[in-house]
Amino acid sequence: MSVASPAAQTAASGKAAEKIALENNKLHKRLCRLVGQAIGDFNMIEDGDKVMVCLSGGKDSYALLDILLTLRERAPIHFDVVAVNLDQKQPGFPEDVLPTYLTGLGIPFHIENQDTYSIVKRLIPEGKTTCSLCSRLRRGILYRVADELGCNKIALGHHRDDILETFFLNMFFGGKLKGMPAKLVSDDGKHMVIRPMAYVKEEDTERYAEVKNFPIIPCNLCGSQENLQRKHIKGMLREWEKKHPGRVENIYSSLSTVVPSHLMDRELFSFTDLQIDGVANPLGDIAFDEDPCSTPATVPGIIPLQRDL
């Protein structure tokens, strides 16, 4: 059995490293492109904005901050970025990780210290999911912090998979067609919330976190039971993606291609006022067609999903 020479081994190792570097660079470019596209499609960030990036210590918020800082350097407009973390005083939370990381980046940041952990533990019975109350408390605090810092935009790290999971959770368990919008006015009516990673796949944020070696903080410090319903939906989507390639992308595309006349929401479409007008409609009733689920390819409003390069 022949053994490659040291020179050959070195050359092979060098080629492997080059390939990895190329793939990592392609990943970074893809994330920048998708985040930039989402920002443009929904007019998320404008000249003079001050964006508060909510940094939890998880892979998604790290990726969001990293990509936004890259895009800020390239953007034809000026906008400021400030990173904010809410330290909820969960036992075992490593208080030094985020300040050390953000100081190294050389960007403005603020650590808000609020003991919501004790409040949640006092009000929620042991073993029950604490996420709902925790989220409400966190949301109110972050709105206040945004006001104090003079931020007019609040950026969250939710990605494409989060949006799809929320859509199905609302459908299966809430009885409504409701997702997680890329841009919305907050429930207090005073803040604009944006999700610049709305087009980004979770698998890309997972890989990017490994490439960048982000100092990830575990999300299970509170001891709350995992949201089993969301876990089930996540598993369903991954199984679909595995067995039926393209299905998940089509579902995601459908969120931006809504035909109100072919649903049943009387508030969204005035069925009672519907009249015959004699004008052909390409989105009209196709109940007698062989493929009633088809949609004309030229229908405006479809987001062209990006393929991996």
C-alpha cells in the first residue's frame, strides 16, 4: 500500500482548505444577499435610522448583527447599529460573554439587567412552559430600552424557518392564517420591528455560526420545558424537505402570494358585494381544471427564492 509523500499530503491539505474557504465565502455572500434583499423588499432600513439589534447570544442574533454590520459598510445610506442584550438573571448565565464579544467588535452596545427570571418562576407552576410570559416581559423591556437609546427600528433574528413554523402553529393550534411578518408595528404602536433574516434558512445560520465561531450561549438556562408543538412543526418541515424537495420553498413563497378571493375571510374580501363584470380573470375559478392548485407563473408578488450558488 503506497503512502503519499509529505509534499503531496501538504498539497492535498492546501486544496481542501481552499475549498472550505471558498464555500465559507459563498455562504457569507449568500447571507448578505438575502438579508439585503429582504431589507429592500420591505423597506426595513432607511437613511438616518438607528437600529437596535436584539442579541440573545444565540446563533441567529449573532448572524444578524454580523451581516448588518457588513451591509452597513456597503450601503449607500447611513444608519447606526446598537446591540442590546437583556440579562434576565437566569442562573448560570455567563455575564461576561456578550460584553467581551461586543467590545471586541468595537460597536455601541447596552446590557439591560432585569430579573424577569424570578418573576416568571414565581408565577408559572414548575414544569410548565415559561416562554409566553417571559416573552411578554422581555418585549416590554426592550421597547423601553429602544426609546431610551433613541432607536427607531428594532431588529430581531428570526429566519425563514421561524416564519414557517409560526405559520403552521397558528394554523394547527390557533385556527388562523397568520405568520410572522418581516416588518410590523409593535403591539404598543410606537416601534417598528424588522426581521432582516426573513429569507435566510436556519441551516445557513447554523453553519455560519460554526464558521464565525460565535460564542453561543445555551438557550436552556431557564429550565423551561421545550415548546413541543414548535418542535413537532420543525420536524414536519424537515421531513418534507427531505422527502419532497421544493415543497417547503413553495409553502414559503405562498406566504407572499395571497389570493383573498379564493379564501373565505369576509373581512379580507367582500364576497357579498361580488358581481359579474364580464372581464376575464387569470386568478378566477379553476375548479374544473385538471390541476386546480396551479397558479399562473406570471402572478405579481411572488418572491423569487434564492438558490444556493
